[in-house]
Amino acid sequence: MPYKLEHQLCFEVYKAANQFTKLYAKILKTFDLTYPQYLVLLALWEKDAQTSSTICEKLNLGIGTLNPVLQKLLEKGWILKQPSPTDKRATMLFLTKKAQQQKQHIEQAILEKLLCFDYLATEGPSLKEKLQRLNEFLLLLNSEESL
Amino acid sequence: MPYKLEHQLCFEVYKAANQFTKLYAKILKTFDLTYPQYLVLLALWEKDAQTSSTICEKLNLGIGTLNPVLQKLLEKGWILKQPSPTDKRATMLFLTKKAQQQKQHIEQAILEKLLCFDYLATEGPSLKEKLQRLNEFLLLLNSEESL
DNA sequence: ACAGATTACATCGTGTACGATATAATTGAG
DNA sequence: CTCAATTATATCGTACACGATGTAATCTGT
């Protein structure tokens, strides 16, 4: 029954995404960051001085979603906004010194907790079953007090 | 570099979940339902008369998330709440006639749009790459006016 | 050069999603 | 049997996530 199967796939993705967000929340809490906020920093670490629309495109988010995230990052001193000299509509986003300095520490913290995911990304059968095992594993990680 | 790889996996899941939600939103709009609301109905279609905590467990959501969803379903006449006779703390959730009658139509609407996902769930290499192709495909579907 | 279309961004309203906290009912250890 | 721990649910504050709408700047065709 293809209906059932498809449902399972979408549902597994839904649960996996929620669990990933929770897992990252625990790790990023130390730095007072959420997962979407961290994604913006990731994009800027790869390439500084990007516009809002570029970040939207990379994260597959609308400006209505991105703006409150950027607002938080501004308030907490991770990024800066500067109007573009060439295009008065555009706003350029820059990393602050803090964001540049914390990069290594944040990456390190994530590496320590999530190295185990190598295993999940390479081995096993179908997408749905992989996601199911991913979810089981994430559930375990999320229930651990050690994190 | 395991850090990068893991990031990709999580990020792909994140994007896939967002896109699935958008895709379902378009299909379910006809019935004035959102994806989480539909998930609750799915759980109750499988087995009527469940408690809030059972639904929480099945959907992997907290009561703080589920309650506003249930509230909406109540307001729109999809479900009913009855205090359990055996346990005065517990609230039993029931499908209304409307929810029972609409089941087939909703399943039909989803089947029509999402039959194509058979393909994605069975074929191809690693989890990350499967999710990447899933995202490409979802992006295409989400950008189509026909939906 | 200039009106209309497009683009970049902002804001708003609705709906999740989470953890923390609160309350009432039930359970269980003594 | 009783009171402390647990369980079921509710509520609150914060933070996305989306589509719709609004506004100003840029681009385009003529």
C-alpha cells in the first residue's frame, strides 16, 4: 500500500528533524544558540558578507522565518548588518569577532557529541528504514542525561 | 571530515521536513488541516479513543506541542474530548462523524499527489544522498503551481 | 527617461515545537 | 492507611516557520 509507505517516510523525516533540533539544542545551549541560529552562522563561516536573500536560499527559508533568527543573532552579538553600498535595498550580513572566535569551539562541541553519525550515513538498506534507525538512535541520545 | 558529513545529514533532514510540511499544507488546505493536525487524525484513524499521552508518544511530541493542535481539531469539529471514566486525570480523544467520513477523501487526495514517493524510498545509495535527492524533488513539487 | 515589473527586505497573523512550571488524580511504600 | 512520588494534562514564554502583505529600490522595455 503506497499510501502507508509514503506516510512512514514523511513521518520519519518529521520525527528525525524534531529530534535533531532537540539534540542540537542541548549542545548549542552552552553557546546560547538554537539550531536555526547555528545554521546561519554555518553559512557565514563558509562565506562571510552575504545578503539575507542568499542565506534564505541556502537554508531554504523565507524572509519571514529568517528575520527573527537574524534579530536574535544581532541582539546576542554574533552578526552585524550593513546596508549594501551597491544596492540600497540589500542588507549585508557579517560575522562579529565573537562569531569568528567561537567557530572552532562550537565545531568541537558538535564533533564530540555527534561523531557517531558516520555509522548511520553509510550503512544499511532503504531510506525509510535508515531514518527509522536514525530516529531510534536520536531518541536514545535525547533521553540521555549526559548531554 | 566527519563534522561536515554529519552536518549535511542533519541539514538535509531539516530541509526535507520543512518541505514535506509545505507540500502537505497544499494538499490538506482543501480540508482546512495542517500536517500535525493530520498526524493526530492518522493516529486516531488507526485506533479511535486514545489518550493525549498515547498520541504524544506516537507522534513523539510533548503535551505543550500537542495541546494547541488538539484545540484546533476540537474547534474545527474533527475530534471530541471525554474524561476517562477509569482515570479522572486522563482525557480520551475520539473522532467525530466528520473525521470518520472524510478519512477516505483525505487519503485519496494524498495518494494522488504523493504516489511518486515509492521511487525515492527504495532505490539509490546512502542516506544523505537519498535525502538530497528527496529535497530536490520536494523543491520541485513545492514550486509547482499545479498543487 | 520613465512607468511597470521585479527584487530585497520588513512586518503581521497563524500554527507548531520546546522546556519549565503548575495542578489534580493515582499509585505505592511504610 | 497515608503521604510522598508519579502520572496526566494544562499553561506559559520563547523561538521558529509559513504565507500574505507592504514598501522602497532597482531594473526593463520603449
